[in-house]
Amino acid sequence: MNSQQGQDSSTGFFSRLLLWSAFSLLIVAAASGDLWLDEIWSLGFALDSNSVSDIFSRFKHDNNHVLNTLYLYLVAHSDDFMVFRTLSVLSGIASLWLLTWIAGRERRKTEAMLVLIMAGSSYPLLLYFSEARGYALAILMSLIAYIAIQKFHESLSKTAMFMFWLASFIGIMAHATFVMITFGLVISDVFSKKSNARTSEKSRLFSLLPHLPVIAFFAWWYNFYLVDMEIGGGPVFSVSLVLGQVSTYLLGLPDSDSGYMMASIIFLLLLAAGLRRLYLNSQNWLTFAGILAISPLAMLIISRPPFLYFRYFLLIFPFFYLMLAYLVADSWRRRPELRFLLVLLAAAMLIGHWQRNFSLLIHGRGNYSAAISHILSNCREFPVYVGSDHDFRNPTLIEYYSRRSKSHGALQYVMARDWQHTPPEYFIGHSRSPVANPVPLHILAGIGEFELTACWLSAPVSGFNWYVYRRKLKK
């Protein structure tokens, strides 16, 4: 390597390092602000656990991402929200660097920069890299497992095999959707080798051997934890709608019912084109086909989950960005006539993601502590009675932030069934999507009229928009 090549390599490395540092700071910034319902729910499991074993055996719930809850158990009495999210933040920062390392292998510096920009700007990754749940750790383990199994096949290193097992075990316990990564890697190793008919069976069996401990561990984990797991519930989405949501959030396209079909078509076209280019260039296409297409489809067919959300497929997002970075770089070099479309795609993705990113930085996942302070500061008599339009989500948030502000006795939540006996003075309306023009007057039959006094918005997906109403005094 001559001096010019060395200088270019050094410049590229420091450019990526600078960009990675900027995206790392973005993750830290996104981790500020109030905890939302699912994070508080997980923290509740940690606070109610008398020992570590309770986390694994007492709370078999889909919102108990056990390794994240274990971490929360260790830091449960902290007063800093950032501490609760530190495990996810560090996992996210490390994941971004591993993505650039994977893409940068074999001197593919352009792909490394592209995947860093795509993943670093991705709103869903930023959201879950900065949230106290299990997704970020599972993503980090998926990337480590991918790297480790590749190194094992290259060198038959026992250390690489041990790292693959360890990352897989941790990933499965971090979040059960890690099984998609396991299945995708199994597909790649078992079916990617082509040999004559006599050696094919032996070769495929040998390729399966490194995965047997992981498969056995998942079988044990399923019987120990997943089979009896309680599902918290929520809105029911169809497979086609979830595909639209996955495509929309993956590509940064507008989130609307009318746009889901178009987003799905674009996603499927990019997936097909990317896998084709990887196949033609012998770039480990079967691994990406297994992780991005075969595994998610198999998971849907086998598990048939009663509740389906786009975040269940979050672990495949980094691998899609890896494939897309390769497709964009390859098409830019080979097909100059497509460069305008590539620039248009990149611009649409970045604009869409950054609109949501700015919303997350500005509004966070809601501002429930400010709402509680607003209610308490505008009352002269205590306790203050509060009702709402949801008797699980809102009282969970109200109780947590009331206790946190040391005003739990001063503010009491009233269930809808008790309104006639104890009329609420305040009413909280909530929504997952911002209401453009919330009604200025809300009427509760038999209770009275409530005037809108304040509202606090939330970024998309995680968090609630709160609209605070106060009962009008009778003249």
C-alpha cells in the first residue's frame, strides 16, 4: 500500500469515527426525557422483584425483557432516567460501530459510510437504542453473532465459536425475536454449501453442528419462559398492515394508511434487488435472505402471534441497511443512469427519518412529569382527583410520576366506574398520534364539562400525547 492509499484509508477511518461520534451523541440526546409506559412497566418488574430469580421466574410477561429488567433491578433506585437507559444506549453505540466494521471489511469503505449514515439516521433504531427495553441489546448480540460465525467459518477458531454461542444465548434472553437471527444463520450455513451428492449431506450436517447448542438453548428457554409468557395485549394489526409499518419506518416514508402499500412495494423491490446483487457477486446472499425474508415469514407461520407489531422485526433492520448500503454503492458504480433515483431514495429516507428524529429530541416519549406538575400547581385543595380515557395506561404513568415528585397523596386517580361517586377535577385524554386540533371542551356525561388547559406531545411509536382538561365550575 502506497502513502496515498494509506492517507485515504486514514482519512476514511477518521471520517467514519467523527460521524459515529455524532450519531452516538444523538443516541445519548434521545435517551433524555421522561420514561414512557413500557419502560415504567419494566421498571415495575424490577422494583417488585425480591431477588434476581424473580425476574426470570415470577414475571413471565412479554414486557419483561429479562436482561434489561435485570439491569433495571441493579439500578432501580437511581433518580436519573439516563441511568435506566444506559444499557440500551451503550448497546446502540456499539451496534453502529459494528455495522461500519462489517460493511468496511474487504476495503468497502463506501458501504461502511453509507450504512453508518442509514443506521445512524434511522428513527426506529434511534428510538430503541435510547429506550430502556431489550431490543438494543438483542441487536448488538445479533451483530456479534453474525461476525463470530463468519470468523469461525474462516478460521475454525474456538474463541469465535464460543463468542457466537455466548452472543446467541444473551440475544435470546434479551428478546425472543432473536430467533429470527438464529434461524437465518442456520439457513445460510446449511444450504449455502454446494457439493456433489455424496458429500452434500455430510457437509450440511457439519455446518449445522455449531448451531446445535443455540437451538438447544432456545428450546430450553421456550419451555422455561416463553411457553407460559403472558401477553400484555394492545391493538391488533394485520400482517399486511405490519408489513406496511415495517417498510414505512425502515425507509423513513410517511406513516399513513394510504402510504403503507407503496412503502411495502418499495421495500420488497429493494429487498429483491439487493439479494440479487449479493447473489450475483457471491456476497453471502443466503445469510441476508434467511434473516430478511425466510426467518420473518417462518416466525409468522409457526408462532402466529395474537398481537403483532412492527418492532418485533426490529432486529432485521440493521441487516437490511447493510444490504441496502451494498446495493446503493454497487448500483452507483455500475449503473450511472440510476444515480438520480438513488439520490432521490436517499433524500426521501433521510428527510423522513430526521423529521421523526427531531420530534423525538423535542418531545421525547411524552412529558408526563410536566403534566403532573401543571395539575398540582394549579390546585388549591388536595387531594386532586384525576380521571382519563384509559384506566391502565394513564394511571400507571400518573402513579409513577406522582411518587417521583413526592406528591402521590396529593393526586389520586379515579377509575371510570367511580366517577359518579368521586367526580374528577381533571381529565386526561391520550393518543398515540398527535391530534391536530384537540377539542377545547370535553363532556363527561353526568359529571360536567372539562376545558382544555394544556397539552404535551410525544414522538411517534413510543409514548403518548396528553391533553389535560379541567372541570368547569358551575355558575
